[in-house]
Amino acid sequence: MNLVEEVKQVGYISRTTPKGSELIEAIKRLKQEKNAVILAHYYVDGELQELADYVGDSLGLSQAAEKTDADLIVFCGVHFMGETAKILNPTKKVVVPDFNAGCSLADSVPTAEFKLLKAQHPKAVVVSYINCSAEIKALTDIICTSSNAVQIVEAIPKDKEIIFAPDANLGRYVAHKTGRDLILWEGACVVHIDISLEKLQKLRTEHPDALLIAHPECKEMILKEADYVGSTTALLKFVEESDRKTFIVATEAGILHKMKLAVPDKLLIPAPANEQNSCACSECPYMKMNTLEKLYNALYYELPEIEISEEIRIPAYKALKAMLEISK
């Protein structure tokens, strides 16, 4: 089995890598030798965030990907994020630590079924959350993120129908904030919808001074309980600027790494999940597929590589560029 075939089957290259501090130094050396940039989402493990040139949410990462002058982009996140970087940088090589690091939300919107919805509303403006495949982006008029979804929808003339996909919870939140009727695709992120309201309420009883802050991908009943709702970056900023000392954070637990660095004197409590996992908190199993060893292999072999046909990339680029223009 050659390397490319191995990547397709396994998702990464199963080779012996350096260990411990040698691995960290090897990653830094390869990054410099190959003029590579490492982009990382807030939800990957902290050790990866520490090595990244830029850590952010989907909007910030898109903006960073568009601006980079690196020859090689290594994206520590999930598959659609690597695709986004490739859409914005067709002449650069884009690789990811694990090709199989997918996204439950992106998987919730099959291309063929989405085309049928569009056909039923031929005059509708299609707004798609960035957490979707390149194929769905190519069927979209304008991309949004949780940071700018309200702004994007408000920019669309009020006499226009709007299809909003794929996250229905974010769509309902945007509809409430804008007063617009949206045609929603009923997709969801398994991490955010698995947050337990019952356990949250118990936590609030145990910590009466805590503020509950939540990502708009959470279920509506969670958002109604929240003291503040915002994107990943907005949640981080809120914790930094608030004079309160205790927060219950209803989003993927990886954000707590940056939060703890920013506010070491504050108590940050991850929202509890219905299902038990390694931390009994809300963790994305796909984000956790990113590891230091896989990052090293991605840099060393420049695999697995993200490739997108121009037929898909060009319309997807137009939808992403429309968002980036509004979000300047």
C-alpha cells in the first residue's frame, strides 16, 4: 500500500514519529523548512493550539487562510475547514492531520437532498453556515459563521426568501434576532445538542453566581437559559471582559484552553453532556482526532491533501468571498 492509498483508508500515515519534546521541535523545524502555516480551531487539543500560527473560530480561520503567504497550509480542525482553506487558496497545498476528521453537522446535509430543497424555492437566497461540505458551499449564495450569521441575514433584502442551512438551531436563533422567516434545513451538531439541560440546571444550583454562556448551535431550551449567547470567539471575549468570576461554558470543551490562558483567575466549568465521555463534558470526537503525531506526519509527508475540482471550488469561492466582503 502506497502513502496516498494508506491516507485514504486510514485517514493518516501510520509511521513512527519522534516522541515528547523531540516531536514538538520536529514540528517547528518542518514548519520553518517548508514555509508552512498551521491553523487550528479552538476545539482541538491545547497542545496543538500552542503550536499553531493562528487559533480561531471558523470566521477568523477563513480570514487567516485567505491572507497567508505560506506555501503549505496545515489545518488542525475538521474536514470542511481544510476544504475552506483550499477553496480560498487553490494554488497552495492544503493538508490536514486526519482525512477522516469529519463533522456531524456537515454530514447532515446530503447534496442531492439539498438540491431538491433549492428547486422548491428557486427564488430564495441560500445562506449556508460554514460548517458544510464544499459541494453545499457551491450551491450557496453566501456563507455565514456563527459570528456573522445575524449580520449576513440582515444584509439580505426583506422581500427575499432565505434558505438557511444546515444548522437549524443557529437558524432559529438568527430568525429570532432578525425577525426574518427562514426556510430551515434541520441539521445539528451532535456536540451542542448533546448538552444536558437537566445537568446544567443542577450546575447552576451548585454555582448560583455563575453565568451560563452558550453557543447558538445549542438547543433553543439551552439558549433561553443562557445569560449570554455568542460565537466561540464572542464567548471568549465575554469571559475576558466580564467582571464575573464563574462561568458555565455551553460549547465544545476545547475552548476552555484559550479561556484559561486569558482568565487564569476565573472558574470555567464545561457544560455537561448527556452521554458520558472522557471528561463528561461536550467534546467533539472529530476534533480530537487531531494529534501531534498526525500533525508531524502531515507536515513531513504533505499528506493527506485536500483537493477540490474547479467546478465545485469556483461557486463555493464566490459564496465565501461574499461573506468575507461583508465581514471586513
